[in-house]
Amino acid sequence: MGDLVLDPIVDATISKVISAATQQINLAVGWKVELRRLCNKLTMIRAVLQDADRRQVEDSAVKLWLENLREVAREAEDLLDEVVYERLKQEVQIQKQMKKKVCLFFTFSTPFIFRLKMANKIKNLIASIVEINDEATQYGLQYRLATHEPRSNPQTAYSYPQTAYSSPGYCPRVIGREDDVSKIVDLLVDSGNKEPLSVISVVGMGGLGKTTLAKSVQNHEKIVRNFGRTMFICVSKDFDVKEILKEMFESLTKEGCSIENEATIVGKIQDELKNENYLLILDDVWNEDPLKWEALRGCLLEINKNKVSRMVVTTRSENVASIMGALREHMYHLAGLEDEACWSIIKQRAFGGSSVPNLAELEAIGRQIAKKCKGVPLVANVIGTSLSSRRDRGEWVSVNNCFDARSSLEDDRRTWIDRVLQLCFDRLPNTTLKQCFAFCSIFLKDRKIEKEMLIQLWMAEGFLQPSEGSSMEDIGDKYFNDLLSYSLFLEEERDSTGKIKSCKMHDLIHDLATSNSKSETLILKAGSEGNIARHLNLVDAEEIVPTNLAEVAGKLHSLFLKGDILYKMPDNFKRLRILSFEKGSLWRANIEQLPTWIGKMKHLRYLDISNTNIKELPQFIMKLYSLQTLRFMYCYRIEKQPEGVENLVSLGHIYFSEESCMPLRIGRLKNLQTLQLFVVGLQEGSRIEELECLSQLAGELRICHLEHVENHSEAEKAKLSEKIELYKLSLEWTRRNTEECDHDDDDVLAGLKPPPNLRNLTIEYYGGEKCPSWMEPSLSESFSLNNLVDLKILNCEKLKSIPILSGLSSLQQLQITDCRELTRIGEGACAFPASLSRLSIRVCPRLETIGDSISTLTCLEELDLDGCEDLRPIPSVNGLYSLKKLEIRLCNSVVSLPSELSFCTALKELKMVGYPNLISIFEDLKDLHSMVRLRNLGCENLSIPEESFSRLVCLEYLAIGGFSKELEEFP
């Protein structure tokens, strides 16, 4: 099925080599002529690839010819990499000499021996290409320059289809499964089963939409009302009880879990659930070991002994469902979709909401294509997205005919799915895009793939070439979004600003990527064997190293492994572009020192040594001049700040989590785009002016220890306002006593004006009394934070006032916590922007008013007031028609609920804790027919009249206590 991918791999590689060689011609000294000849020969050989691709399926000699060409193209790529490495090395040496102020009586140039060596290598390569070209003539391969797709800029040679994943919080709409969702929800809610933990299983083949169905069940209104908490865990083939418990904890807390003791994890989950019932969904289960299931079941029963909870299991096997404890009547067998539903999916993916003039004629063809989906929604999704950029009737007819040509009466459903998915892969509009997709087979199935990491891996492999006006990162972002649009990626996670952080691949799509990697990629597991490929993953191989690894190590481009087996590795990885230590079954890799051979890998562009016990970043890493990405997250034992990082002249992305790990003189890395943490220090090379020249910084930036910045002038040297690609910024001081505040924090914060495109801003432990003028649009006419979505002001204990924020027109979330001197927020009727959807004010005991504008916040969904002891009264909430959740805790001065609460008809949850002066609430609640959860504790003077709850027809959860002394009985 993957035969045709040789053209994308070879063609993309040759195109890349030609581009790189062309760039080096003007810089080369001593071999310009040879490089020009190399470009010409490669251009000629690429012209026959289309004919070779057409004939390789039937001609084994042509197939072998293509494999030989691929190897020569790799050698040319390595050679040009060596040229670039040598040039970068010379640049570093020049910089060092200039810093030492040494008078040079000669100019640096590429050493004669190296030039001679390169010239000979180029000549040998040209000879090999001439021989391959002669063989092409012998095989009768013809030049097809006129019909070959243009390659001048392969990254932008096509238009991208519209994506259906454009809005934050996107949840795929289930088409054709509405009855299935309702039936499963009824089994979970209305079955009358009182077992402490009953199991519902959803059984069906891959691609039928079990995962999407399960997520729809999780988000169903009845499920939300009947279960306190829900958890969704993707299990796949590795049924590890401890890992499942960890993921349950992470799902509840949205935080990582480093606990290794199962009993401790169970206790933490109990604390988080607070005795609420829960729904647990285990997706894609393959476990057929009943002992493993019993071990997990024992833990789950321990978690919630006194509540009836439920579990949904999705699986391809009825045997698995039976082992997991599902009764026959609780096994739900998922059938294929009707043809009409398949057409609805295709139409939605192909057209979205756009107007199509020739819809009628396209619909007739589309319905024929829908019949060939054989009821599989995954196929319908992929076909629909592949048609999204096509509106011509002839193109739709062509797709339909291709399906007919590839079908067979003998095909079973799985074989047919494979054929259809392969056709969609073949129709991807760009060979480099195909190469990027095939590379993704290096990841284990069901692995969450971080978007930034994937793009950086593509860069390291050389798949992405910058073009005019677009960086490699920009092009990688387009490719990622395109594969998402084609349904080859599934969106997994977004951040608070709506940006996609990660994705997953469906198992069948992963199989498609594997088949099209054409033996380029190999994942070895414990006890398995295979021919070593170009990209090797040993993460799941335990401590076993392939016996033939030393023989082929010199050809590897990518190596993913557990750090624990590093010392068993050979030392001849000459071509390695990627080296990544993955976290294994243990939380950390037991590595205290890195082998020196890492420093000899001239081609290395991506290095991830996270979760290791190394005590310092070795100096030999500073000789990796081609390195683009360096990750050393969670290296807790590093004590000495790394030096020499300025030598990494190609570095664009650096990741570290510990303050002690921040390299000195990082400001000399002019190409740096990712720097998530900057620690302001007192020594040279760690002052805030290091940020001055890092104009390309993008994404997230956290700056801590701002108490080391002396004044406004020094703060301005960071030039934060000029870093327009930043979208998330955190400004942090260290918590200090009043007498420890040596500098004027007001002055410093005023000089840290953020970029105008910022979407997320956090200010923490700021010691000033007022907010800077740039936060208040009315005082800063030339500057505005109109794009700000999320604002957090935390632990600012001396802050007395917050300005009017109504000018922040995009602000959706505002959190103010632990500002103990804060007395007011804005003045007048417009303290907050109308766009606000969540407002949280906690531990502000001197706050007296939050303004009169709260009733104008028609988009507000959550209001949380906690520990505001002087707040009196709470403003009217008339007009908060979107309010769903209201929490008021420990506001002692409050004697009544907000006036006109009955107008908040969407309110579903009300929580009130600690109101000794609150007398009555139930008259205000009688018209809140949507109320589902009511929690009222510590209101000692509260009276409860008869018929208090009669109108709360949707109420499902009630917690009430701390009653009035005069209360004799509960109504």
C-alpha cells in the first residue's frame, strides 16, 4: 500500500538538497563549480522521478534505482550539512577572537584540508549521480519536467483547506450517532443499577467513532447533572493500573502527578472527589488479563465506597468487554453509519457553512462517494476534508472513480478503509507534507503529540525550508494545521487562549503513516525485532538494545530512547539529527553524566535530555553549532548555571524548568524564539537587559526575580513591548517582607510594558501600591492591550487599587487573589469589560466595592467571591443572563444575596459558605428553575421557610448546614 511514498521521500530530499546547495554556492570557497554541477545533476535526476514513480510498482529494477537514488540524496544532504557546520564553527571562532580584542593579521577561512576533502566528496557524489542518470536512460525513464509539480516553494504550493477546528473549546458534533448517545446515557443514568461500580462497554471496529461517541456521552447534559466529576482516560494497549490512576488524578486536578505509590494516588483522588460520584471513561482498551482489571477495580471501589459510580469502556473486542466486567445487557455494539449520515459528514467537512453554487451536482456525486464509506465516519471525515478545497465537478468525479478503481468485491471493510485512506494520502497536495505526516509513525500509538515539539522535529529532519516572509516555524504551523484539517490529526488540547497545544492520531491513521514511511521508521518493543530504519524508537524496548544497532547507527537520523539504556548505545551516530530521552516507566532516567560522543554529532539539531539526574550541562554540548532545539526540563540536580550557550548560534528554542538551569549570556542568541523562563540575576549575563536583543521571542515568557531590577530605566532595557510574537507573559517578584523591598516596584512595572498582541498576562508578588498606566487604556492612548483574554493579579499584598478595565475589550477571564490592601476596583459604572466571562476575586479582605457595572456583564458565566470580608453589598446581578455558577464564601458583611438574583435564569450552581449575617435566601431562589447544585454552609442565622425547594425542579445536589438556632425541623 505504501509503494508510492518513495516519490515524496526522494523528491522532497532532492528538492531540499538543491535548495541548500544553491544557498551555499555564494558562500563556498574552493568548490563553487562543484556545487553548481551538483545542483544541475540533481535537477536533471529529479525530472525522471515522476516516470519512475509511475513504473516502480511493476518494475523491481526501477524500485531498486529509486532506493539507490535516495541513498545518494542522503549523502548529498549530509555533505552540505558538514559545510554549514564548518561555516558556523568559523563564525563562533571569529566572535571569540573579537571578544578577546585580539588583533588578527589574517582572515578566517575554511581550512584548506577541509576544502579539499569537500571538493573530493562532491566530485564522488556527482559521479554517483551521473551513474544513476545513465541507469535511468537504460530503464527507459523519461524526463517529465513539464508535468512535474512546481518546487520553487514547496511549502506554499497549495492552498490550505478550511479547518473545522477554529474555535476554542471545539468539540466534534456527533452526526448519525444521536440515538447511540441517548441509549448509552440512559444505561448510565436510568438503569436503576445500584452496584457501587457498574461497567458499560461500547464495542466496535476501529474508525466507527467510539472515542467521539464516548466524549459526547461525557458532555451530555444528563451526565453533567448526575455525576459530580467525569474523567476520560485513553488506555490503549498498555493497561498499567498505576498509570491509569495517575491520569485520573491529572484529569481531576489538571496538574501532573509524580507520585509512584498506588495507595497514595488513590487517597489523593479521594480527596479531590470529596465524596462525589463519578463517571470514568476508559477509551480504547485492549486488556485481556483479568488480574489487571481486578487490581484496577479494587482501587476504584476504594476511591468511592459510599457512592454509586459508573464506568464506560470502549474496545474493539467483545472478549475485552467481558473481562472488564460488562454484563451482556450492558454491552453496546456500535454499528456502521447510514449512508445519509456519511454524506452529512462529507458535506460538513467539504463545505462547512460556505455557499456552493453547484451544490446540487456535487451532492449527486457526493452521495455515491458516501456509499463507499461503508458506514465508517473516520473515512467520511478524511474524504470530506480532502474534497474541501475542490469545487469542480470533474475533481469530484475523479475522486469517485479512483475509489471504484481501487475497490474489490473481495475486500473486507478494514481492507477497504485502508485503500480509501491511502487514496486520501496520495491526494495530499505536497510531497513535503506527505513526508511530515509519514514521519509521525515514529510516535507510539495513542501518544499525545505536542505541537511545538513536532514542528521542531520536522525542522530537525530538514523537512521545512524557510521561504521569503515565512520562517520554518511558520511553515511547520501551516503543515500542522493542514494535517488537522485533513482529519489526519485529532485535536487533543488547547491552552486558555484557544491555541492548539497537542494532537493525537487515530490508530488507523497511525497505520497509514507507518505504511507510507516505507521502512524509514521503526518502533521496537521488548522482545520484537526488525530491520533498523532511518528513524528508531526504543522507548518501549525496556533495556534491550538491538543487536545490529552498532552496524547501522551511522545511518540513523532520529533516535528516541529511555535514558536508562544510554550507556549501552554505540558511539558512531554520525548522521543523527534527533536525540530524545523519553520518560519511561520510572519518573526519572538514572543518568548523572552524558556520554562525550553526543558532542561529536555535527548534524544534531534536536536534543532532549529532560528528566535526567545530570548535575551540569556539559561543555561539549556547546559545540553543537547546528543545534536548533535544546530541552532539559526537570533536571533538578543542575546547580551551576550553564556557560557557553552563546556558541549555539543556530539555537532557536530552549526549554528548562528550574531557575538554576538558566544559561548565562542568553541574550547573545539572536535567533532565539522560545524562552519560557528568564531568571533575573545580579551577575553579568543574567541581568534583565539580556532580553533586549531577543526580538524574535514568541509564545510564552515567564520573568521571575524582578526584585533584582533597580528602576524604570533598567526595566525598559528588556524591550518587552517590541516582542510582538509573545502571547503569554508572567511578571513575577519574589515574596518579600516590607523591609526587604529595596527598589520601587511601581517604577519597575511601569517600565515592563508588554507587547500589544498579548493574550495572557500574570502579575505576581508585585510590591507596588498601584497598577501601571499601560494597564489603563484611558491613560495610555498610544498603547492598548485590546487582545488580552486572560489577566491574573496574584499575591500583590500592597496593591491598593486596580484601574477601570473596561477598555480591555477582549478580556474574558479576570482573577484577583490575595491582594490584602486592595480597597477598590475601578470607579463608576464601567469597571469591567462587557466581554468578561469569568470573574474571580479571592482573599481581598479590605475590598469594599467592585463597582456598579456588574449587571452589564451579559457574557459573565462564573462569579467567584471568596474571603472579601468588607464587601458590602454585592451589586445587583440583574442582566447576568449567562451566569451559570455563583460562589460567595467568607464575605462576613454580606446580609443578603445579590438583588434580583431571580433574573439569572441560567444559574445552575450556587455555593455559599460562611455568612453569619445572612438571614434569608430562598425567596430569591424560587424562580431559578435551572438550579442543579446548591451548597449552603456556615450560615447560622439563615431561616428556611416551608416550600423552600418546591420550585427547584432540576435540583440534584444539596448540601446545607449550620442552621439557625431557632430552626426546629427541616421543611
